[in-house]
Amino acid sequence: MDSFKFFLSLYGHKLPVLCMDISSDGALLVTGSTDNNLKIWGLDFGDCHKSIFAHADSVMAVQFVSNTHYVFSVGKDRLIKYWDADKFELLLTLEGHHAEVWCLSINNHGDFIVSGSHDRSIRCWDRTEEPFFIEEEKEKRLEQMFESDLDNAFENMYAPKEELPEEGAVALAGKKTQETLSTTNSIIDALDIAEDELKRITKHAV
């Protein structure tokens, strides 16, 4: 029986690695992490080919489509994403789950995938003959980002503004920090010095 021996250590993720998969030809490794990134590694030298900010939350599972360098990822942001690991491109985003997506599986031919979610559903996704165009998908994502930015700007514009307290008004104390403690001590020291000076002046005046 053949034995295993240590070959490579791969470093790059800023937070714990949650999942990984190796391509069928053994050329690529894909890893997903709580830092929201996918990393694509070459297994010949252990170099990182690309780091991709893939999801808005932790990447929970990744898997290559058999005999290809296409890879699926799922995350806590409720999304399933389909990537080209050679061109480092996002090809497709699948929406449908109502909570974090925790796992996925792909059949041997890549005809369909199955995803499992915290919403207690298992969803099957079939490959169709309907074509999709990468440029159209990019435009769709840009439109969604633009609409999201507009919504945020609108909310900020009409959000109630905090009113400044009137002069002399009393408000609740803020959170205690090292800076406030240091400032308080300085004020107390200054008051003590002023009190001593006042006593000295009064004594000499008499």
C-alpha cells in the first residue's frame, strides 16, 4: 500500500477555510473561506492563481464540475454561483433559497446540482438548453448594484437627522473609553490645581 507524505502548505486566506475541491485532472484546487473569498490554486507549485471576492458572506461549499475547470460555490448570502476557474469569471448566479446555503452536490455529468439550505429546503437545479450570455449577466449584476446604490442614497437622504442638543442641555453619558477617562482625569487635576491656587491667593490677600 502506498503511503502519503507532506507536499505543500498553502497560505492566503485571512480567516478559517471551510471547504475545498480538486479538479478532475488534479491541476487546480479551489478553496472557500469565512473571509468571503474563493482562491484558485495550482497544485503543481502551490501558487495562488486568483483570489476572488465571491460572496457577501462566508463561502460554505465549493465543487468542480467533473472533467472541467468550472466550479460552483454556495454561501451564507443565500446564493449559488457558477465560475470559470481558468478565466476567473463569474458565469451565473442562482437565487432561490431564503436562508444560508450550506452545501451542494453535482452529478457526474454536470447535468444538475443539488443545494441544501438553512431554510430547510433542498433544491435541484437542472441544466437547460437555454443559452446565457456572460455580458448580459454582467450588465444585470451592474444594474442590481446601481439600483442598490440608489436605494441606499435615497434612504440616507431621507433618514431622520440627529438633532444637536441645545447649549446647556443635559444628555445621557456616552460610552466609557480610555480617551474619556484620560480627559476626565485631566479636568479633575486642573480643578484641583485651580482650587489650590485660589486658596493661596485668598491666604495672601488676608
